Amino acid sequence: MTSRRAVLTLSCPDAPGIVHAISELLVQADCTIVQSQQFGDPISGRFFLRVEFARADGTEFDVGDLHNRMAGVADRFGMSWRLVDAASRPRVVLMVSKFAHCLNDLLFRTSIGELNLDIVAVVSNHPDLGRLADSYRVAFRHIPVTRETKGQAEAALLDLVRREGVDLVILARYMQILSDDLCKQLDGKAINIHHSMLPSFKGAKPYHQAHARGVKVIGATAHYVTADLDEGPIIEQELLRVDHSMTPDELAARGREAEVRALARAVRWHAENRVIVDGTKTVVFQ
């Protein structure tokens, strides 16, 4: 595979010489660094790096060859790493139930080129939003879910993911709890938007709970999906101020703003390979 620009992300135990080794590797490949961000965690002792690079003369280079060279450096420092074409677009499935705001926002941002995604399908457990998907010329798949058919529904989703080579599943207000097995199958490849600042006001009617408690801020949390419900590594959170004069419905409207913003940023950063998972946390190079 050839590319004009590529992105390398890595994490490893912090040690002298990491940046030098990467820079030397890129120089040997006649590449120049376009953007570089790094973070050394003084608590865990781990080092994180994102480097975007290209040939100085703008010509294409062999990503496969660079991948092979990188393996030796990675072994020396005990790195977890990823090297990808910066222009590659993740193939995405959007999952939704009946709330349209996050789905519409992601479809719109993708349609105008703000998000570098290849949306292969919208999947829903209800038929309501099929016309919205159609308006963006995206395939819509209705997969009903009941207690009795949950296993078959998840199998149908996994079949779609595998058949279409899907890289990322986005739960854009999909109001079904995924099974532990499905969460494991989608590990690191599924992002959820939660309707509050985690951990807070879990369960039904979160904005009514917030209103009853007289909160002064509300928000939303975008995180990776894990088998531990709403406990996955957080990618982004959005915070909005509210006051005593607002009704639960007004809080919900502000909450939808927060959900849209947090999810869009999280998806963009994931698509641009700016997120590195660090156990139960993330390092995000914005």
C-alpha cells in the first residue's frame, strides 16, 4: 500500500530515545514530520505519541515497507502501535433507535466532508428513521430487538459488520444494551454517546433526575463500549450551564446539544487516529 501521508500512534513504557528512534526511522524513509504530539504520564510511567508525516517532495511512499521497519523499533521499546494511511476513511455503521439528533448530525457532517467517514449503513431497532437515512442515500437496516430475538439481532449486526468490513460502530442514541459477547467482539471498535456526565444520573429520565436535584450543569459523555455498562474509556465530554428556571424539557433540549457536540468530536478524533486507549482511560491528541 502506498500513501502520501500517514499517521503513527504508539504507547510504551517511557524511556530515553523513543522520539529519536522514530525520527531516525522517518528520515531514513525520506519522510518529514507534518504534526507531532506526545505525552509522558508521570504516574503510570507510560509514553504516548502521535506523528503525522509525509514525503518532503509530496510523492507517495510504501506504507508496508515502513510498517516492516517499524516492527524492529517497536520490539526494542515494547510498543503498542498503529500505522495507517492518513487519508483512509473508516467504514462505519450508525446505530439508532428513535431519537434522530445524533444520527442526523453525523450524517450531515459526513455529507459536507467535516467527518472523514464511509457510512455503509444505518441500523435501527425501529423503522422510524429510515426516511432520514434515505435522504442522505445511506442504506437503512431495520433489525427489531425483543427479549426473545436479541441473540439473532446481534448475530445479524455482526454479520453486517463482517460482510461490509466495518471498522467502527457508533451508537448514536441506540437504546438497547449490548450483550457482553457483542461488546467483546466490538472491543475498541464501538463508540457510545451517554446522555449525562458519567458517572451520574444513570437509568431512566436522566434530565428529570437532574431537574429534581437542581443541577447547574448538564452534559454528555462519548466513550468506547465495554461489557461494563457505561464504564468504557471516555473519549470526550461536553458541559453546558443550566439554571433553576429551566423545565425538564428545556434541560433535555440542552442535553441534545451536548450529545451532538461530544459525539461528533469523539468520532472525528477516532477517525483521525487521535485517540489512544490507556486501560480505563484515553489519551486524546486534539
